[in-house]
Amino acid sequence: MTVQNNSKLSAGELVINGVEYAVPSQAPKSSVLASNLMQNCHFKTSINADFWPKEVPEPKYNQAWVEVYVTSILAWLHEATHSKLLDTTKPVYILQAGSQTYRLGLTILHKLLQSIESQGLSDINLCMIFTAEDENKQTLLMNHPDFGYFCEQQQAKIIEWDIYSSRALPLQAIDGDRIYTEQNPLVFIAHGVLSLLPQAVYQVHYQQVYRAEFASISLDEVPQNYDTEARDKPAMPLLWSLQKQSKVHSAAKADTKQLAVNWQLANPKSESSGLDDMLRPWLENTLLFYMAQGVNKTIAVPIKAAQLLNNIEVAFPRGVVQLVSDEVHPEFGLKLPQTISPEGIGLPIDIGLLHKIEENKGFVKHIKLPFDNKSLAISMSHKDSITFSYTSHALENACKTGSPAAHEHIHQSLQRATKALTESQIQAYVSQSNYDPLVMAIFLPRLLKEGGPINERPAWRELLNKVWENHVVDYENETFAFELGLLAIDLSHWALAKTCMLMRMEINGPSTACLHNLGLAAWATGDMEIAVQSVDLALELNPQDEQVLNLRSNMLEYLSRCDQLPWFDVQANQSQDSVLKLLPVSEQHLREYYIQYRRPDIAERLRGVRLRQFEQLQSLWHTWLEEEKLKQKAHFALVHAEFGFIGGVVIEFNAVEPKGTHGDGKFEYQSAHLSFWVGKDFQNRGFGKSSVSLIINHLRDLSNKLNISLLNTSAWSHNMVSRHILEVSGFHEIEKVKGEGVMEEVFYELSLR
């Protein structure tokens, strides 16, 4: 091709008469530095550069990732058992890479232990190995409630080691127990951590290779018009991923540095000369492979990751099952960033290169995850290798049907759509995500702002239970438990509320807010001793907290009122199993009273007031207190130890005709009339029968004190449910009948003496 006078030639392009043509790219250009910057600039190879993370941050994962790992491991266990690869007298270890990945590891272990028995693998002793070189992290992990339980069961161990360590894998846990490495293969999980290890960066320029050397410069030293790249930039398509770039705060700007690069012509043989016998030919062949392709691109070779995997392979001679997922090496090369955040940077990793170190691996499977630039690879290096077709199928199917990347994209889109979704749609998204706490966390702010959903409350409680089962607490900064506990309080899911508040305090220590909420939950479930203790402890932490002071005042006022009521005795028999209690209604019960009473047929069966607004119930509260003061009626709350308020009981005290004389004068027996109801969310669960039995026992214990010998009640003739409860509870139908048709009323009575 003849270049005419009106042509313009630049790096990687040729323009003739306004038409652009592609030409070979120029060799990589080093950063142009001013003389004063050059003096303080110390270039180092990328392996020795200081921009890599000092520790592995907590990786991103969701329940789809958990499902992929669990499915793959279970499938391998089936095939390994069938092939007689496992010694069931010794543990099968799962090594979780990275000290910050403990939450993912605990979740995987929990799911595996739930599944192995149902899948006929209960004779296999699984044990998860967590890595932590720092003593503080070891202590925190040992104190983690989930880890503590697994550790007691010999299902979890900690080794003093980390993926950054150059030491060989220790064969002893920090508690002194031996790690049995010679009996079974190891399952090694590396989730988003290998890309954070130092890699060797090269520019392959057709038949030449250049080694990258880096230097970092403080932004304070860089002129505003400074450009770290060459003035004549190469036009090669590049991609370099920054870790946490968007999270750099302005306060940390002084720690953010400019990156400069220096390219040195290199030789594949000399580049690999410093490596051990296993990795030397691997690096040399990798560079020769790219040079033979005649390409021009920047590559990163995962040398530290290769050394790590090699050390693990040496420690477990029976073989290693590697489950490696990470951001993959881009096809057209890497792009150099201009700045480095204080957290450091990571590079996409070429997972395929890692599995070329050993040519005799029994099985290697790479899966490019849909909707993402990540991939997952499983490799098995057993001495007695088999096809592992079932494991391959299970892994691939799990990635397609429940793609972790698809779940992540849905998660991101939901963050912008929370206000538009209905409660049913929110439930659907949470359940479809396999009850992922990350998805639930998106909706928590809205649900807390609007108040707990009133409709379908049992379904919401069950949903929160499943979400909580999937949540592994963060031992350094637990926030999800507190927020989920607040929603549980809104839903009157007191058991979960207590669990969340106690867990939050176990991890982060006592707090006024947690103790206040714990006291509220204890009061709602009838445990007044714990309620008072909780608010007292809260006031020790913050004596001026108005919310706690108000709660304590209400509690003391309620307890004082209970002591003065003649028809209530805290020592009276509440229930044989103590699950259900009969307590005087308090103003704290009114909100739940209204919610549970909202079914229209409850008022119809009671012949009671129909409540259409909460304000109606609030106005009735003052009437009830007056009736109580005049000793006309007793208003009880049916309180369940887990569910809290589940219904109500009203006893109306009535005088009856004199039946005879005692001693020197007439004796007037008294009777009482019973009304009871069970709330909307708790009907058809046997609580009606338990409630009537409870009130009978309570009134019998106080019959002499109240001078009551007879308990009577009535029901509509068509209300067969209530009539059956009365009959099995000992009530006898009397001849008195009132009304006719649907208004026919049947009367019952029961002797208390």
C-alpha cells in the first residue's frame, strides 16, 4: 500500500483520504515523568508492587453461589463414594480460602450438613477448614456462635495460615488437632480471592514480550496536567478492573496514588528462571504461547495463585477438588488504571492458565457464567481419576438454572424498584432468591418505614424465619440482625425479634436499643422478669434514654395494676406447659388486639363491638379500665410464649339468686360469664381449647377469694366450633335457649367447686 501525501499515521491507525485503516500497534510506551518525580520514583515488578490488597475483603456472594458450591460438592461426594475414593473413618476437608470469607464458608457448611443425611451420605465426616493468620481474627472466629457450634461437633477447624502466606499449609489446627491430609482428597474453594493475589504483568507485542514495572506517586506530588501514560498512547483494547474504586472517600484522597508504568523488554526463559521446578516451564510456555499467536495485548499471569494451589496439592497427596470462581481474564487484554485506591487493586485472573500447570489432572471443567464477566472452574486431580460426568452435569445445571450472575443483576435492579413493588411481589422476589438475606436487606428500609405488613402475617413470619436461617452474622459489624429484628417486632414475631437482638448483642456487645427491644419482646410474650431486667440494663448504659424510661414506666405501672387486681394472681396456675399465659390486657396489647380482631366473624360470634378503626379500640380502653375499677369485668389477654398476643378473654361478674343459708345469715353465691376469642392468625391451631382450659383453672384457683362457684357462657347454635370447645372443656348445656334461626343462642354452665 502506498501512503499518499494527505495521509496521517498514528499509533495503531492509518488514515488515507479520511478513511481509517488498521495497522500493527506500536510497542508499549512507558509513562512520561517530570524530572522531579523521576528522582523519587522506584519501579518494581508487578509481583513486588505495593498496590495489591493487604488483606482479602469479604467477597460478594448470594444464595445462588451457595447453591452452586453445595450442589457441586454433593455431586462429587456421590461419585467419590461410588468410586471408593474416600476413607469414611477420616474427615473429608473443605478448605475455604481467605480469612474474610468465613460467612460464605459457614453458609456452605450449614447447607451441606443439612443435605448429606437426606442424600444418603451421612457416613461422610465433613469438616470445613478456615484460614486466619492474625490472632485477633482467630479469636473473633472462635467466638462466632455458628463457628462455635460446628467446632464443638468437630465439623470446623482454623489453621494459622492465609492465602498471602509463603509458608506450607500447616497440618495442625490452632486447637492442636491434627489435619489428616493423606486419607482423602481436599475440596478447595476460592471465591473471588485469587484475583487479589499478585500477578506478573506483561505486554506481548507480537514476537516480543515486555515486562511491566510499576511505581506509585502521591497525588500531592502530581501536577494537575500530568498524564501517567505515554503522550502517544498505544491504541490497544485493554481492560483492568479496579477493586472498590467507587468507595474511595474524599477523606482518603491523600492515600490515593497515581500509577506509573515502565516497560522493559524481556525474555521468556529469563523471566521464569526464579521460579521453582513446577512453575518455571509453565511461565515460559505461557509467554511463548502468546508470542507464537502474534498478538498485541497486556496479560497478567497468576504466579502467586499458582504457587498457592501447588502448595495445597503437595499437602494433600490424595488429590484436590478445586472450585475456583473469579473475574476472568479479558480476551483482549488488561487496561492500566491511572490511580490506586487505599484498598488496593486486583486483576482479572486467567483460570485456564492455573490448570495448565499439571497436565495429568483427572478432570477440568470451565463454565463461563451467563450475564457476567466471571467464570467458574472445577478441577480434580485424583490419583484414581474417573470421568466425573455427574459432577460436571450438576455443576453446569446449577450455573444455568440458578445463575449467580443473574441473581446479582436482579439484586441490583431491585434496588431501584423497591417503591413500586407490592408486598406479594416482595415476598416472591425474596423466595425466588432462595431467601437470600441480601435481597431481604433491600426491602427492609421500606418495610420498616411503612410498618410491618398486616396481611398474610404468618407467611411473612415464615419468610423471615427462612431468611434468618440463611444469614451468617458478621462478627465485626452486624447490622442486618438488628434491622430484621425491628421488622420482626412490627410483625409481632417475638421469637425472631428476641433471637435477632440477642445475636446482635452477642456479636457487638450490649446496646441500649437492643436491650429496649428485648424488653419489649419479653413483655409481649409475658416474661415480665426478663422485660424488667432488660430495661434496667438499658438504663445502666444510658440513664437518659427517653424511650427506655417510658417503657420502664409503663412496665412498672402495669405490674402495680396487676398486683391490685382481685381477679388476677401471678402465682396462679397459668398453664401446665407454660406456653400460654393469661394476663391482664395492657395498653401495649391494643395494637395487636386490633390486628387480630379484624376478622368480621370474630365480632359476630362474640356479639361484640365491630372495630373499623384503631381509634375505636383506644376509646374502649378507658371503658375497660372503669369496668375493672368497679369490679364488673376482667379483660384478659391470651399470651403465647412465642407469638405474643393471640386472643382475648372477658369475665363478667354477675350476682345470682340466693341458694340457701350458711350459719347465721343468707349466703349469696356469685357466677361469672365467659367470653373468649382467638385471633385471625392463630385460629384452627388448638388455642381455643387451651384458652378455655386455662381460664377454668385460673378461676378455680381464685374461686374462694372471688366467691365464685359457677361459670356460664353461651354460643350461637350454629357456632359448632365454640360449642365443641365448651363441651370438651367440661361445660354442660342447659335447657335455656334464646332466639330462633341464626339468632338462636345456646347456654352452658360449669361448676368451679
